[in-house]
Amino acid sequence: MTRKVKFPLMALKSTRDEEYFRIFEGRMLRKIFGLLQNEDGSWRIRMNQKLNELIENVDIMRFIKSRRIAWLGHVMWMDEKKTPKRVLEWKPIGRRIRGRPRKR
């Protein structure tokens, strides 16, 4: 998995994001497996049930969450000087000002 794909997976936050990943997965699987030809010779797209059978019901969200846990384990074993470890253990100091920034 390349860095460009891996980094957005770490930013997954809400159930809406999960829904978008499932939609994206369906689109990509339809492109990969292509159209299905009926008995009469016409073509149609594959339905979700058939796509799930082809990939043996592997869930994209379970895969993403397992990769996040594996990445966390990797970062936990890193040296204290490494940036990901420092960011993981960082405690912000102070408070942010609420609201919109003032006009200059």
C-alpha cells in the first residue's frame, strides 16, 4: 500500500466516512470485475450481492481498522525521537481561541 493511500485511511473518523469508503469500494470493484452479460446478450452491472460473493464478503472497514491497529503497534515500538511517536504522545499546551479569526 502506498503512502498516498495509507495516510487518508488513518484519518477515518465517522460513520459517514465509512459509508463513503463502502461506496468507493463498490465503484472500484465494479470497474475491476466489469460488466455481466445476460442470457439474451445484453450487458448489466454486477449487483452488490454478487460483488460480495466474488470478494468472499471481505469488509473494507474491518481491513482499514486492522491496518490502523497494526500501524499503532508499529508506532508504539518506535524510538522516542521519531516524529510519529512524538506526535502520538504529544499533549497540546494552552487553548485555542474559539470562533472566527478577527479581521485584520
